[in-house]
Amino acid sequence: MGLTRSAIEAMAPDQSALTAASALLKPAKWPVRARSGGLI
């Protein structure tokens, strides 16, 4: 499952939430990623 900008835009309730979510797309924010069932 990949999070694309368009998927994030569809889920964001407003522009400030979209701005905050966009900052989380930076790989440096996630040094380790893992998946467990439906959770990432």
C-alpha cells in the first residue's frame, strides 16, 4: 500500500491537515517502516 499525494488529499479534512500530512511523506521522518496486518 502506497500513500500518494492524491490519496492524502482525499482523506484530509482541510488544508492545514493536508500540509501536516505532506510533511510526513518525507522519508527522513520514517527511518524504519513496518507493516502488521492493515497497519503501517
